Amino acid sequence: MKLIILGSISSIHVVRLANHFVSKDINVTVISISTSSFHSIDDRVSIYRFPYLGAFSYYLYFPFVKMLITLLRPDIVNAHYASGYGTLGRLVNFRPFVLSCWGSDVYNFPLISKFNYSLLKKNLLFSDVVASTSLCMAEQIRSFFNYKNTIEITPFGVDLSQFSFDRTKLVLNRSPNIVIGTVKSLNHIYGIDNLIYAFHLLNKRCPEYNLTLRIAGSGPQESFLRKVVADLNLSSKVEFVGHISNNLVCDFLSTLDIFACLSREESFGVSIIEAAAMHLPLVVSNAPGLSEIVDGNSVGLIVPIDDIQASCDALYSLTIDPDLRFSFGKNAYDLIMSNYSLDSTASGLISLYKKLL
């Protein structure tokens, strides 16, 4: 099979899929409107790079991309991200064409203007198959765009070869030293402020514990969040780690006992499936993309969005009970093995391609 991926080589998800596909003897070419990559790409993946020159780039380059696709004669084209790369795929007009929606391309992009809404709807209707990373995003596509066709669910997957951890750490840690952490961009939408406030309440509730909160990520709210920490006299207990590259996420997660993600909106919880792969118990908000993964799987606790007291209660339950942490952590890893490993999720895409062909 000859596959062309329209997607950014700066995205770890695109790189992971391309690397995995070539390991399965699929001929893969990535056409990227981005020249920079921070991830290791298999030498067997062919790459064509175009410099990003703003949103107009997808229109500017489409004649060259169309020429490339004509010369390469692929069996299938898959655009990853429904707005920019979806537009590029529609303009190229190659079939069969798979459009993979990721999140903000469906939730945020069409709200910016009527033009954006119309553009995205055209891209969806042009596609032979629309794929969504989550059930909740599929419902968003159906309701918001009145989309009647079948939507395939193709979640992001964890490369388990990069995540290895001694499970016994979770059950052996019966000391009062507990580390809670998160890996998210420091934006309002991800609720890092609520996590800090809940952590503040937790410290008051169990002063006998030596608690640490580690926050990995960077973003526009960093100064505000640091001020919140200072105002709450938590500077000695809260660590801002800054942005960490994907190959260091495993090392960061290995220092934690509990993983928290209190997003106000989330289409799919990449950070929580990576934490789950490291056998970490989870505390998540009931944002649909998070609760869809955690609900009913005994891998963590779900709290209402913006409910600081409930968040504190959930963190408290896991802090004081090492056996519960171990049980949730074990179940979390088993869930990833069954549903969210890169091998299983990529195999779903390969089956979709074969079905189309």
C-alpha cells in the first residue's frame, strides 16, 4: 500500500503514525507545510517539506502538492487536521481521501468566522471517510455540521516502547511523600488554576503528608499561575518544570504518584493515556474527551469541571490510599494495552484504509 499523509512533521502524532506504518511495510510519504521536526523520523519515510507562510500556505502550495501526488500515485491520501490539511486535501482532489479530525480544528476553528465554518463543512463533505479521535468529537461533528455519514473512531495511541515503569513503585510508596503532577499547556482551558487551588485545599486537609505538585508545560498563563502559587504560599511545594519534549515525558511521569487533568474543555486526553501507560491513577474533570476514557474503567476519579472542592476530595482519596492508587494504576495500564496502544490504534487506521481500497 502506498500512503500519503498530509500533516505536520512537527507533530508527534503524525511522526508516530508514519514510523509505525513503515514498520508494517506500508510505503509512506509525508507532505508537510512545516520544515521543522523535533521528533525522530524513520529513514524509510519519504518527506516533502514546504515552509509555513501563514494560513494561505495551503492554497499557495496546493498546485505543487497536486503535482507530487500525481507523480507518486498513492493508493490513499489521509489529511491530519481538518482545517488546513483538510483544505489542502480537498483542493488536491484525490480519492480515496480520509480526513482525520483532531480537536481544535473541529471545536475552535469553525467558531472564528462563518468562512471558517463553511470551509470546514466543505472539507468534511468532500471526504470519503471522516475519522475522529473520540466519540464526543464525532458527536460534535454530527450535531454542529449536520453531518450524516459514518464517522470512524481512531484515537491517538501510546507508543508503549517509550513507556516502561516498575509497577511495584505504586504499591510500595506508603510514605507520606506524595507527588501530584500534570502535563498540559498553561492555558485557561486546561484548568491548571483549579488544580493549584485544589492542591492548596489538600495541603490544609492532610498536613501530615509531604505533598508536591509538579506542573510540566508552558503557555500564556504561566505568570498568572506563578502569582497564584505565591499568593497561596505554595512556592516551596509547587514546581513549574516548563515545557518538556515528548521523549522526556516518560521520565517526568515516573516521578509522580497521581496524575491530574482538570481541563475545562478537552476533545481527547493524550496526556492521560500517556499517564495511564505509566500505571498512574488519574483525577480528571468531566470534560467529555477525558471522562470518555476514564468513565467505568476503574482507572481514576472524575470530578465536575471547575469544582475545586470535588477535585480536592478526589486527590485526597488517592493520597491517603496507596492500595487504591495501585489498583487504579494497574487498571489504567491494562486499559491502554487493550484500547490505546499505538499498535492497536494504528491498526484501526490500516483496516480503514484497506476497507476503502
